[in-house]
Amino acid sequence: MPYAVKPLFLALIAYCGAIQAEVKEALYGRAPDSAFASGWPVRVNPPHRLAAFDGRAVKALFQNKPVWMKASQTPSPLPRQDIKFGFLHDPQDLLKRHAIMAIALIKDGKIVFEKYQYGTSAASLFDSQSIAKHITGLTLGVAVDAGKISSLDAPMASLVPKLARSPLGVATVRQTLQMQCGHAFKWEDDGIESSAALYAQVRYAAADKGGRNLYTYYEGIKGNTPGQVFAYDPHCSDSLSMLVTQISGQPLRQYFEDNIWKKIQPAHPAAWLSPSRHPELTTGASSFYASLGDYALLAQMVLDGGKLHGQSIISSNWIRRMTEDTVAVGKSENENFKRYGYQTWIRSDEAGSWFAGLGNHGQRFYMDPKNRSAMLIFALDFDHIKDSDRFWEWFRKTPADKL
């Protein structure tokens, strides 16, 4: 190769390599080389975030723990119909500009777009973060459908006696579902000392590192009047997990597996972690891990009013109540969502508004039954939200033949 050409050739190689590198790859890494580490339950700050959020940490650290749900022997994934998007509205642009690990778009019962980045794949088990709250709400609906809870206006302590000495026991089931469970809680997220990190320590750390018996811990939390103050509070969701365990005799994970997970016929295993001191419970607020395709099955079930594969899994009445029996959300709690239903964010005050499960660091589970559309995003930070919301508003309203 002539000497004058060689520098240009090397520059071209470097340029092509730079094109292939993904946004913030220097910060987050790329599977399978990025690091993971244990810590309440796994460390999520860079450089450990990617391995925590794509499931590698859970697979390694919880391999032999009783947190797993099996894949179906006869998996039934959603059908695919890949669509070539136009220049003005191309989901590839979201992937090029933002730290998104995986995205799936669903229209009319089919996956029309599915892509992965950062070395993730269809077998990766993505961390739900707080999308798990929506799954907890769905699972509670199975118990209500089965007659295990006669009234949502029953006080929690009447159903979970161990909550009798906690402020959480005074709230009704409905108030707890709507995040008005009587706990004076303020969500803050400023790193390792955030409310999320401190509560994770209570749930997952060893006793000598701050891990607590949750029932005893709940007795000492600061209360307020249930049903009056909305707070996006993981304690509410975890008390719902206690409720499911009390009325079913099973951990939330197992009750979900028997009544929902098996019926959607997932292609991959999933995990749902338990607090360290309470293997009989499940963390109802977070710590659910599943593949993108299996999350898509859950989303489609919701879009179809609790039905999938020709069978009713959750009643359409419960799906409707989850999104119509709502309370107002102040701007200080969320600037983008006006109301909150049963462990579910509601976008606006309008009847039939689309709704969502939202997870920390940018996980998004957007659903619009009226337009038979869903958008699932598993990300590494919040930076994509404005662009993703803008794309979603176009996608959900646009018929499949106009995409």
C-alpha cells in the first residue's frame, strides 16, 4: 500500500469503528465485556449498569436462587411484520441518538419493529425497574377475579394482619393500588443515597449491612392520612406483594407464574427477586427481569383486555378498572402523566387515555388499546424520553398501512 494512501486507509477504519460504537459506550460498555457486581441486589451505577440492566448480573448472581420462572415448552411469541419506516419517523433514529438497549413496537397484535444494542439480544433479560409495579397490579387482578379479595375498600391490615401496627395497614387496598397508602414518602434519586438505594438496602442487604425484616421496618415508617397524598412509593407496591402472599399462600412471583406467566407461553425464563430476609415474598415494586419478546406478550395481553392466545387470563373488567379508577398526580411527582390508576400511569385526563408502566433510568412500557399499539423501551438513562414520547405519539395514532 502506498505510504500516502495508508494514513487515509487507517483513518477510514477508525471512522467506521466510531460509527459502529453506540451512544455513551465509553460510559456503559458493551456486553459481554462490561462488568457486574453484587450490591442491593446488583450494582447499577456505571460501569455496572449495562450488565445489571441486560440481565447478566442476575443470571450470574442468582443462578441457583428460587427467583426463576421457566420458559414455556411450547412458546408462542407475537407474530412479526417488519415495517420499513419512512425518513421522517424512523425508530432507528432513537437508537442512533440515545442509550437504548432494546426497543419493540407493537401494532395490531404484531411486532413491527424490534432492535437491540450494546451487545444485547432476544435472550437478554431486561430489568423492569418500576414497570414491575404494573405487573404487580395485573397479578392482583387475578386474585380479585378469583374472589380472594371481596372489596378494594377493605383496610390492608384486615387482610394482612402483620401490617396491623404499620401506617400501611390503615390504607385500603384501593388506596394502596393508587399510591396513596398512608406513608409519608418522597421520591428522590441523587445517586447512592437516593430513596431508591436506601430502600433497596433495607430489602436486599444482609442484616449486618442494613437489611431489615420488612414487617418490623414498616411498623416504624412515618405515616400520613391514606387516600389524600399521592406518592410514587415502592412501599405501597411491596405491601401489595404481602397481600398476594397472605391471600394465596404463595410468593407474588409464584402466583404470577401460575396464573399469568405460564399462560402467555413465554420463550425465555424470567426472574423476580425476593427481599433477602423474606424468601416467602417478592419485591412487588421492582426487580422483575424478562426478555423483550416476553414483555411484548404481557403488553399485548393488556391491549386485548386481559386475553392472549385465545384465552382470558385477566378479566377485561380488571384491566378497565386499572386505568379508569384513578387519582390526580401533581406536576412535582410527574410532569408528563396526569393521573394514576392501579399501579399504572395514565397520560391525561381524557377518557380512554393511553397508559404506561415507567421504570427508573428510562424504561418505558407504553400501551394504547384504543389504537392497538404499544412501545417497549429498555434504556440506560432518561435522555431518550422527549424523543421517544414524540415518536410514540405519532406511532400510536398512525394506522399500520400508513407507517
